[in-house]
Amino acid sequence: MTTQIRERTSQLASAGSYNGGIVRDVATLATSDATATKIYGIPVALLESVAFRVLIVGMKTDATASYASTVVGGARRQAAGNVTSAGSATIVTIEDSAGSPVATVNANTSTQEMEIKIAGVAAENWRFEACVEYIKLV
């Protein structure tokens, strides 16, 4: 579930190209198993480049374990092409769970978006919230 507290700034860049500005969103997710589930997707249109930063916090519902992560990455999409990750995203994780939740990023060429996914822990109930910030260049 994505909570729309979207903030956007826009301006014209030099030479008249459109700069999409900064977008900030918050998304939530509840898990009860170790399946990687999308918490957020960043759409990437033709001839766009995007840089993103995601701050994730998670907690086992009984508060006996917690998770924190930052994800930093980039992507692009050329003319008549699919979304492509610009190298490998950097993911830093801090957690105190024996089962270890995991954040991942992948380029989904079916939906043309960069997906941020979280895998919970098998047979445990977790809640996650992600603060997503990205900027696009067209």
C-alpha cells in the first residue's frame, strides 16, 4: 500500500529540457513470509534517467526484532528500450532479527519500473515503511 504524501518540485533545466524535479513518497507493506514483495515501483519512461534513495524501517509486529535499510541506485531507459539498472544499487542493512529481512532492487521490463522489494521472514509477521525519494532527468 502506498500512502500518497507526494511532494514534487519542477523546473526547466538549461537548454530547455524538462527536469522532473524531486518526488517523495511513503509506502507501507505487511509480510508474513520470506517472499520478496514489491513495496514501491519507480516508473522510467523512454529517454529518462532516474536516481533514487529509499529509507526503509521494519519491525516484527511484537517488537522483538527490527530492521533498517538504505537503498541508493539509478536507472535509465533509452529510445525503444527497456528500463535498465545503472550498475548495482547500494543497500546498507542494520537489523537484529535472527531471520533477517532483505531489501532488493530490480528492473522490471514488463512494467518499465525499478522495483524495490522486501522479503520478510518465514512464519513471522512484519510491518515495513519506506520513504522513497527520486529525481528524473529527461
